[in-house]
Amino acid sequence: MPWCPKCRAEYREGFTTCNTCHIPLIDHEPDGTEQIPEIEQPEEKWLRDDPKRERILRIVRTLAVVVLALLAALLLENMGI
């Protein structure tokens, strides 16, 4: 059975990488002497600063607040408060 050398999770046959640690599996139960490869995580594109994206999000948030305020006002009016 394949094993993850980092988190020591056991996998079924056919798996080649750990879905948690994203490192290659080994063919025996880890005993602590295995070399664990360092995998460089790619920077996510959506994490980068994007002024256009930030502006669009600010507009969407503002519209959501306005819509919620209008709905609250309509509900209060219908309830007679």
C-alpha cells in the first residue's frame, strides 16, 4: 500500500501523490527516515493585487449593502413598524 511520508496517511493502490501534502507517496509505511521533498507552492493568480478586481469587488459589496437595506426597509414597511 502507498503511504505519505509526511502525514503518514495510507492510500489504496493506484494513488501516486498525497492529496493533502501534494508529495509523492512511498511503497512502505514511513519510519521517519524518509526524505520529504520540499515542493514550492505556486502563487495563486487571484492572490495578486489587481486594482481592477478590487474596484469591481468594492462596487459589488456596495450594491449588496444597498439591496439589503432596501429589502429591510420594505419588510419593516410591510410589518407596519
